[in-house]
Amino acid sequence: MDLSMNSFYGPLPLWIGDLVYLRFLQLSHNLFSGDIPMTITNLKRLRQLSLVGNSLDGVMPWSLSNFTSITQKHTKRPWVDMSIWYTGYVGKFREVWPVVMKRQELKYGLRVFDVVGIDLSLNELVGGVPEGITSLNGLLNLNLSWNYLSGKIPTKIGAMESTESLDLSRNKLSGEIPSSLLDLTYLSSLDLSYNNLEGRIPPGSQLDTLYMQNPSIYPGNIGLCGPPLERNQQRREKVSEPVLFSYFGLRSGFVAGLWVMFCALLVKKAWRVALFRLFDKLYDNTYVFVVVSWGGITGRATTI
């Protein structure tokens, strides 16, 4: 069901949990407000949930583990292909389903049945990220950015082993980055920027590679330390040293030149006289130019 890009407002209805056969729910970019109803977790077959760009507040539902269709142990059976089933029983799939994933909007046709994701970004959600979300080990895309979420990142986040894109940026998350994040071997897009994270970044080639591809993973977390941030800081310091040296060199040379000229004017009377005459001449020329120009302007205005 796609009701995105409309002007629906008010709270999400409680009866939304009665649509138990729903697999895709797109309510993004509306004016919905209030809490996300707990009944939404009754949608056990849901594989794609998008509530982006509303004014939803309150906490995230804590029973997200009820989305059993987003767990690997309940993924589609190898002999069942949803795209083939849809074509055979419903007809040709004519929809274009937009999915924001890996910092870009991707548009899917029939293959949307293979995309599993939750996007609650651009809302006003508060509270912590529920631990139950780590049981959704079939989730490919999780975007909770641009909210007011606080607390720590779930320690077992590495259990979401299928995740390819994880965006927790622009929240108020605190504490250390869990070392289990290194277990997300399929992760190709990560954003933890602009939170209150602290401590050392877990060492590992996985996060180092992601940082090399996108250095904007960690900005805005002044408490974070350790590689790769230290290496990047050292590189910036090495680059800035000659720049600072050139700046101070130019500044000191300018001051020294002014001082030499001032001392010379104190000693040489003829130089002082010549300088004052030069200033007088410039003043006279400027005065004559202004008077003549102003006279020409007022003369044309009178003629008109």
C-alpha cells in the first residue's frame, strides 16, 4: 500500500494492525503526527515500512521482533518467488517503488519483493533504539536518521547480519560504538554522524574501508577517538604546517617592512616632506575630480 506524498494528517489509525496480509507500507511525506501505534507490529508479513518525513513523535515500538517476515528464519522458501507468484496470480507489476538506501533513492519494479527495509527518518521520535530490532536479521536497510533518539546503540546490532545500509545520523545517541558492528559483513553504507558518541572506534578493516569510501561517517561526535580519525587528523596537521609557516612568514615580513619605512621617515626629513606633498597632491586631484563630476551631474539634471 502506497499513500506517500499526500496531505494525510492526524495520528496513524490503530486499525492499521488489522491489515495482516500487508507486505509493503509506504506512508512517507505526509502530515501524520502522534505515536507509531503498537498495533503496527501485528503486520507479521511486512517487508518494507516507510514513514519518512512526517511529524511522528513518541518512542519506537518495542515489539519490532514481531515482524517475523524480516527475519532470515522466516524468509521466503527457496521454491517460492514472490515476483513469479505476483505475476501469475495478480498480473503484471506496474508500480515503481522508491526506496532510499545507501544515501540515494533507488527505484524498484518487480524486484522490490527482494528489498527488505525500515525507514523512519525525518520524524520527531524520542527514546532509545529498541533492542528487539536486532532480531530482524533479514533487514537490508535501516534508516532512523533525523530524529531525537537517545541512549546507546544496541549492543547486539551485529546480529542484523544481512544489513547493507545503516543510517543512525542526526540523533542524540550516546555511548560507545558497539564492537558487534564489525559483524555486519554485508554493510556497504554507514552513517553515525552528529550524535553524542564517544570512545574509541572499533578497530577492523570493515569500518576502515567504509571510512575511506565516506569520511563523513563520524563528524559531529566530539567524543570519538582512535583510528581512522587519528590518522586523518595527523594528515591534516602535516598539510597545515607549511600553510601556517607561509602565513606567519608573510605577516612578519609585512610588519617588518612597515617598521623599516617608519624608521626611515623619522630619520630622513626630505622623505617626510616628499610624502606629505604626495598626499597633498592626491587630495587636490581627488577634490577637483569630485567637484567637476558633481557639477556635470547637476547640470544634466537641470537641463532635463
